[in-house]
Amino acid sequence: MNGASREALAAARERLDALTDSTSVDAAQLADELAAVTALLDREAGLRRVLTDPAQPGEAKAQLVQRLIGGQVSGPTADLLSGLARSRWSQPRDLVDALEELADIADLTAAEKTGTLDDVEDELFRFGRIVSSSTELRAALTDRAAGTSAKTELLHRLLGGRAKPATERLVTRLVTAPRGRSLEAGLESLSKLAAERRNRVVAVVTSAVPLSDGQKLRLGAALTKLYGRRMHLNLDVDPEVIGGIRVQVGDEVINGSLADRLDEAARRMAS
């Protein structure tokens, strides 16, 4: 997002945080309702154009939201939607993208309130690894010919009782309503949002063997010092990493593996 849309989303996230700080607000219900409105506006191009028309007064658009949707959602959701309608958007699709992100943040907030946010982060990462390693599973989850109910049932068999409720809701929403995103990109985006809830950076750590608790602590402390922010480690094991570790933070790769050192030595000899 750029310009006005970025500012509108930032303001909406602040309003969402203020709402969910209240113990009386059900963050999971808020997420479900925001997701439902996301689906509605994704279908109704005319309505999203009206709600993002810069020529229309913000208050008039907020009143339209209340008339159309206010009676079908909770008070906190209606208030949040009214604020979104009052804001200025660079393009109509940005409003729908913002709603989708707010729904995901609300679900992550629900996990945070129950003390399960760390588990959700880890489960999203592990599920991404499972998908990337199984062509058959990825095909089943991304098959456009498969119905929503079939995909939902498949995910429930995979995750139900094994993953936190927020994880299952987030993944199910991504799979059944990808809105043009690839499954991998959607899972990565959810992982980043989860880490952001804790003001941490995600580091994907690949090692030849599982790291010990002491190694995890030392690595986490070193990366926190390096980046100046708390670091969440997503751990993966790859036997092809002969020694050491490979750490990826965003687009930056810190390569400390013996295998990569041998490859580099071979390249230098060849040149």
C-alpha cells in the first residue's frame, strides 16, 4: 500500500489495538466478523468503490456502513468499519486488503490474550514446511476445483486438536479465500504478523541437527544484539547443512554453515 491507504491502515490498526485492549471485546469474534466483511467487499466491487470514493464525505460513508452492516456485526466491529469508511484510500482494493490484515491481527491478538501466540507462530511455520515438502498436500489445498467445504474438512483433519484454534482459523481462511496470494506467501505474511505482535523479528534457522536449548538461547541473544529487536527463531533441520547453521532474517542471509564454506572454497579454486 502507498500514500493514503498506508496511513489509513496504520490508523485502523491503532483502533483495533485500542478495541482489543478491552477485556470485554472478543478478539476471535472480531476476526470472524472482519473476515466476513472482507469476503463481502471482495465480491461486491460496486460497494467497495462507493466506500472508497474520495468525492463522498467520510461521515456519509460511515453511515452507509452502519445501515448495511451495523446490525449484522458486534458494536466493536461496526465502530472499526465506520472508521475505515471515513478514511481515504488510494484504491478500492486497498480497503479489502486492510480488512483482511485486520482480521488476521485480531485472531493473533486472541491467541496473545490466551498466552498461545508463540505456539501459533511455531505452528504456522511448521505447517508451511509441511506444505512445501508435500506436493500432494499443496495441490489439494490450492485446487481451484475443490470446494470450500472439502478444503475446510481436510484442514480440520490435519490441524483439529493438533494446533491452536487461532492457527486453524488463520490457515483455513488463507486456504479457502486466498485472494490471489500463493499459499506460501500467505503463510509467510501470517508469520510476520505474528512476530510483529511481539515486536520481534523472525529468523529462520537451518541446522544439520536440532539445536540444544543453550544454543537457541545464545543464538537468540546474539541476533537480538545484532538487529536491536527481540528475535523469534523458526527452527528447521536439514541434514545437508554439514556443520554450523544458516540464518535468514527477511531478505538477509547469514551463512555460517560448513557446507557453504566448502562450496565457496571450491568456487575460489575453480576461478
